Amino acid sequence: MIAARQGGLGVRCLVVCHGDVRGESGYKRRCLTIVRQLQELGYETRVLWLSRLSNPSGSELRLRKHWLGIPVPPFNAGNKFICKATRLISRLVARAMMMIWRIELIVTEGPTVAAVCTGNGVPVICDFHGDVREEWTMDAFPGWESRLAAEDERIACVKTAGWICASYALQQVLRARHGVSAPSVIVPSCVDISRYATYEERREKARADLGLDGRWVVCYVGGLSRWQEIPQTLRLVAAMRSKEPRVFFLFITSDKADMYASELSALGEEKKDYICRSLTHAGVLEMLPAADLGFLLRAASPVNFVSSPTKCGEYLASGVPVVTTAHAGDAPRIVSMANAGLVLDGDASQEENADAIISYLRASMEDRVAVARRSHLAAFENYSVVPRRQDIARLVMEVLRSDGAYESNQRSDAGVQD
């Protein structure tokens, strides 16, 4: 027993998340990724999910052996006093579960729940997904909501024992903003590379099913939120198609694309020149390898600068090189270093960018298999979960060793074992 605990195994860990637990989202995928990594490392991992209380019939208590889901009012919307009451209730719930499950370490998914869980006598590691303060500012929410989010971030940075950051840029921004330097590791938005191993066979099947022989397939996969730059993507594809009729647009989104009907019709005939599909994640795995280039455009903003877009890893793992901008978080650095796509010139016109992409496609299609292999390798080196798992293990043990209560527990366990 003591040997296992000295290696980090058997540590009782609580992962605290908040928000809508239903459906699929980038936040939920990252939360579950962190949970899986802790479990793979041998930690006794429990999950407390403070889900969104939407309505009495759709928000029920969910209890499993290692998972407790409790619906609560909003943390950062509606009424300020309700939001503060939500924090108090959540703190009491978290404290109760810590005592019942005898938790030794808490990992919080985001600064809001980190602010709730600090000060309970157990070390907390906060997983920072992005720049929350800038996100609230960019969305132009009322003053008190932005201030509440900013205070959550301050508490999470100052009072937690360790950080997990989605990007190196985010880590540096938080350190400079709050003047602290907690132990930290970088864990980007990872993908399970093993699920993409047969991307070449999937490519052949998907292209045959869609009748894409001889076409240059450019793709967008993801949601339609305004920071995704969908109008700019569609205008760029239109400019490309006016110059090169072999260009075919594959539009994969689970959101309603009706708002872009006119832009899509400007590309040509549906199914002949473009296709729009709503797919599950499993469906994306099957169809995405059909593409020859994936779009990941971002405008200049503090939020995008520190991001770690999941779709970059998904494109690359599927053998699809990426066209991106300098503002898409860590994507342009990875694409440039791996020679797995194209980073657009921010000062160039739309016509110049369209010409640059067509030139890249023309060259890459002549050596497509090698480009696909290079892209897949870039995903393995930069977005694989396996090396990040060991980084998380080192952070956890550093945090636990610096915690006197944990050291006391280790000595107690050793005494019992002797």
C-alpha cells in the first residue's frame, strides 16, 4: 500500500465541473479527458458535476458510484445575489463530498469552481481552459458579471496549489496578470490519436461515398459561434472556387447552418460543389479524412491568442493539413513547425489569401500521402494524451508533497503498514 501511495497511486481525487452535462461540448470533452487521465494514472477519481438548473423536469440529481451530478442555479448569469448563493451552496456541497469521499486532492475545471473549492483544507489544482476574464469582456456582459468572473480568476490563480493550462500563452498571461507563479503544466485540447489510426482507409471510403474523385476538398468542422469566423471562411472558399472549380467545400457542424444559406448557395450547387452535414463525433471520425485542407480561422483577440482549438488536433490526426491565422492560439506554431498546413498573412487581402491557399493545395496534392503522414505525426507529437498524462502526474505529486496534510497521511499509512 505504501509503495503505491508513494508513487501517487491510490490518491483520492475529486474533479469538480460545472455547466450543462447534456450533449457534447468542448468544455465537457476536456473535463472527461482530465478525468480519464487521472484514472489511467491510478488515482481514485470521483466527479462532482454542478450542472445547470434549467427547469425542474430536465434537471435531476444524478448519482453513480463515482459521479455525483447536482443541478444548481447559474454561477454567472441572471441575478447577482442568486449567483453568490449558488457559490455558497456549491462550496457546502463540495465540502460535504470531500468529507464523505475522504478527498486528498481537488482538480477544478475552470476558475469559477476553483474559487468555490479553495479554502477547504485540501490542495486544489485548477485547469484553465481559456482567458475567462477576456471572454466575459468580449461578450459585453453587464459589469457585475464580468467583475465576478474576474474575481473567480484572481482567486483561482492566487489560492490554488497548481495549474493546468490549455496553452503556454495562457500560462504566461495568467502569471503576468496576477503576479503569481504556481507549479503548472501545459495540457492542450488533446485528441485520442488511436481512434484516427486508419485515417487513410476512411478517406478512400468517404470520398467514394460522396463522389469526390478529382476534387480538392476543403473543410470546416465545428460549431458556428461568432469567434469561429464562419462568414470569413465562406467568403474565402467562394474566392477560391472562383479561381479553381475543383475546390469542394465540406461543411460539418452540429449547429443549424440555415443562417448561412445564401453564402453556401453562392458556392455553387449543393452536393456538387459543397455539402453540409450534421454528424456525431463518431461520424466526424469517418468523414473528416476525406478533406485535403481544414479551416481554422481566428480574429485577433486576447481570447483567441491563448486558446487551444480542439479542431486543429482533429484535422491533423485525420491526416488533414490546416490553414489557420496567427491568432488561433497554439495552432499556427504547430502548423508552421510541422510543415502541416499554411498560416495566412494577416495583412493580405482575401484574393491574395485565396491564391496562397490554392497554390498550397496544388503543391500538397502532388505529394498528398506524405503531407497526410506529416500532419498525423504532428497531431501525435502535439495533441496526444499520453505524454500529457505524465506531466499531470508530476504536477499532482509536486502539489501533494508540498501539502503537509498529505505528508502526514503518508507517514500514518507507513506506520499502519509497518
